[in-house]
Amino acid sequence: MGNHAAPAAADIVIPVRNGYPRTRALLESIYRYTLHPFHLYVIDNNSSDETRDLGRIYSRNITVVSTREHRGWAAVLNQGIGLGSNPHVALLNPLVEVSTRWLERLTAFLESHPRIGAVVPLSSNRNDRQFVDRVRQGSAPEIPRFFSEDLHERNAILEYHFSSVGILVDGHLDLSCAVLRRRAFDQTGPFGDLRGISRIYSEYCTRLRKAGYVLGVALDTYIHRHEADGIAETMETLDKAGEPAVRRGVPKSAQGTYI
């Protein structure tokens, strides 16, 4: 019999403020679709809804921490990451919807080369650098066009065509759903307390590159990101108390290199 090492566990960090329905739906999908070993860290940023009760609803591999005051997006991210010690760190925004084996796929590409510091999936969000149509147009024309809106069908198609395949990209990525090496995070340092979630992510991508790491997009993984709608606080006001997030433009194409 061959010896197969167990996959390295991941700490999944979810910052949230007043997004109980969407956060609970995300937790249910994580428990259902994640085979990779993990521990959840939900950082409740002084919510006024039922978010504070999540620790009483769920008990398996989860830590829920509620802050006493409204803090910025970077602060709660750093707090959640600091609570864990596993070699991989997954960042998830409650607006994200994941599918089968999402974490396994992202981690597989991350581990394909030691200098990859962060990996993101293809996304449904048109504002993201990793928006699937933008990546198809700019770097990976082999990505098939979808004839179904079903998240799980899209992932099955991508896994069939691109199992454990991704591209390395220049520029910045949206880290609303991302897996980082803890070693890279420790070397790069915590997220900076900037105004605007996009700026926080962009500045961090820049620092990862300066530390000698590269960024990747996994072509076999696709996530759906919902509009903020009724829980805009999840992204907008969680960014910084009293200051709405500032959106920044993204390039029209994602130039990349297959790996």
C-alpha cells in the first residue's frame, strides 16, 4: 500500500456584519461541499441581527467571535487569521456561494508551486479581475461557454476540462474568495487598514508580489457572488465604520500564464 499524506488543513475566515441569512447559507454550503479538513472562524463585527447566535447553532469545527465595537474590514480579517494556525488560510465573504470541492481545488493549485502565495476561483462578479468572461477573453479562451446558470453544473464542466489547472496573473485580484499560504501571510504581514475593500486587497496583492510570491486563478473552480442588496453592510459598512467602500476599476483582460 502506498503512503498518502493527509491534506493540510485550512482556516476559513468569514468576516460579517448583519448578514445572518446569507452567512448561514454560506456555512451550510461549506459543511456540505467541503471535504478538505478545515476550521471556521466567523468574525461577527458587532452585528445587531442573529449573526451573534451562530455559535449556538453550529458546533463542528467552528469558532464565532463577536467584537464589542464596529471595526474595519482589514481588522476583522487579521483577527480571524490570527486565531488559526493551519498552513492554509481561506478568506470568504458571506456574499459568496461555493460548490463541491471548492477548497480542495483551490488548495491543489496553490500547492502546485511553492511560490504561489494566493489563489482565487473564477467568479460571476463582473467587477472582479477573475470574472469568468474576462478571463476567457483575455487569457483562457479554452474556458467553455456555459448554457446553464447552475453553480454546480458549471463547476463540474470546469473540473472536467481543467482539473488542477490554473493561470498566473499580473496585477491585483479580488480576495473575497481566496486561499493563501499562511507562510506567505506571515512573511507579508497583516492586511493594511485602508479605506475601501478593493484598496485593501490591491495593496495586499502588491505586497505579496514584493515578498516574492505570485498570484493565481484556478480554472477548475467557479463561485457565485451575490449582489449586496439588503445586506450591503456585509461589504460596504463593514469596510470601515462610517465610511463606505470605494470601488476601483479593473482591467478589461486578465493576462496570465498557464501552470
